[in-house]
Amino acid sequence: MDQHEQPVETPGLSSERLDTLLRVLAAEPRRMIYTYLAEHDSASISELTDVVVGWSSARGRDTDTCNWDDTRTALHHRHLPVLDNAGVISYDAAQRTATLVSLSPSTAEVLATIADLDTAETDHED
Amino acid sequence: MTVRTLLRRFEDSDVAITVYGPPATKTVGERLTTQGIDATWRKLPTGHQNAFAVIRRDGVFAEAVPLTALQSFLCKPMVDSDDSGTPDSDPGRQLLRSALANTLLSSLTPAQLLATSHEFEDRAYRVGEGTLRVGFQSLSIFRSQHARYETLASDTDLDIHVYGRDDWEPPAIPGISFHPLTDTTLEQVWLLAFDAAGDDQSKCALVAEETEDGPFRGVWTYNPRLVDEIMAAVVAVDE
């Protein structure tokens, strides 16, 4: 069989890159942010805070992520910079806006799989 | 203060609600728009049970509520009109009431008003004392609530006053005073106000006015000063 007829495999990820992506999505608020931006491309920090606070309380999470001001601070100082450093989003701290960046197919696949598993696990009622 | 001037106070309030959830939840956003609320829907791949709504007042985050509570109120309010059992409370519904408090809703159905009234009657039942004033437009409308109020009066020390156009003579119930109205001020008004025996934390009121084209526009509140004002206005009508 001609190996060129094999389905095209997405190029693999280096183990460092995989580690980074797993670390980035190890925090639930960051999975929420990724999932939301995958749907809407770009959002203000206020909108993302609404999503994290609302979704966390809908999932019955602790009050930590249910306090709006604290969550906004955590997004601004921690979660959004972490996603930005990993090259998943671009966070404009001056404009307080986050935008999903164009991802390589393998990165997109890893992120989408984790996000899907996350919503399937926690929102399994549907 | 008339009901119209009271409702006018809420006309300019800046309330915006964003519904987050799967495509099926889009209709909730549309229902809110029907109520005159600035509502938007944003797609989010959650399950239905985890869909939620974020309420902003004057541009500032006020509250996030599960969509299920909002949806059942807007799409199919539960009305057990001849429920004479012990009233109970549901935390989801209470959350919804507080989320939409002080918000003028422009297209309320009698079923939605009745569901809200029941919540407040349940609150009065739990407090067990104080004055409860209700107006159902005409006394004949009270007829379907009769058994419920009988329980409310017999199980508690509430001082209950029922107002309405004089079109039916209700049977005497200890603890309930009926006020047949000849004045037309409350003729198009659905009203319920509870002073919780002076406990500001438990006061509540609902005021709605029937519009020309059918539905009611109304508001409910837990603001103690506002509740006091409404109580006083009702008393004044009967004097």
C-alpha cells in the first residue's frame, strides 16, 4: 500500500508543548475561558468574568470563583496571562480584551478534546 | 402614591440580562425581551442544567442565576391554584425572585403573577406574623385562592387584608378582613404587600397593573422602604 494514501496525521506535539497545554488547562477557569473564546473568538475581561462566575456557580463550585471582583482579578493577573504565554490567546491588558489566536491543528485538537471532556463530564445531564 | 407613579419609577432602571447556554436556551432570551428587558443570548456548550444567566444593573454585575429557574418562571410558571397544603419554599425560585426584583416587567401573565404571589404568601407563612395586604382586582378572583388563604390564616398569626371590587361575597374567615372597594384606583391592579411585622429582612411586595392590551406590567421588591410605601398606599385607598 502506498503510504501517501494513509490519512494525513497532524504533526505531533513536543512533550514540552504538551506539558504546557495540559498545565494551562489544568485550571477550570482557564478551560471555561478557552471554551468560551473557541465559540466567540474575542471577549472583554468583564464578559469572561461573567462567564467564569456564572458557569462556576451553575456547576456548584466554591464561592472562590463565585465572587465577581476576586475572579476578575484572578483572570487579569493569572489566568489570562497564563493562556497568553502559552500562545493560546492574546490578552491585551490595556484594552482588557482576550482574543483566541490561530492555533496549529494539533494544539487545537488537544485543547478541543480537553474542553469537550470537561463539558461532557460536568454538564453531562444533556 | 398611585401604582402608575410607582411603576414609572422603575421605567428607567438599567437592567441587562445575558443568557449563556446551548441553542435551546435562546428562547429564554427572547422571553426576557418580551418583558421589556435588555436581553442577549450567548452560545455556550453547557448542558441544559448548567446554563445560566448573568444580570447586570447599571452596567455592573449583580447576580448569576441558573437558567432553569428563570425558564420555568418565563415559560411555564407553576400554579397550583387550589393548593391548600403547607406552603413550601424552593431556593431556585427564591434566587429568581431576588434576581428580577426591582425590575419592571412589561408583559406578565396572570399565571406569573399568581406564582409570584404564592412565593410571597409562602414567605408570610414562614414568618407567621405581621400584616399581609392583597388586592386581586375583584373579590371574585380571590375565590380560587380561598382555600390557600384559609390555611394561611388558620396556621399563622397573620393579619390578612383582602381588597377587591365588590362582585362576590366571600365567606367569613377568622384572621382575614375583606375590603370591598368602590374606588376604582385598584381596579386594574394586582397587589400583594407584606410587612413581616416590621422585620426589614422579610418584607416584600408585588405591584402590577393591567395594560390596555391584556398583560400586566409590574414589579416586585424586597426594599423595605418601598414595601412600607406600598402598604400605606393600599390603606389610603380604603380610607
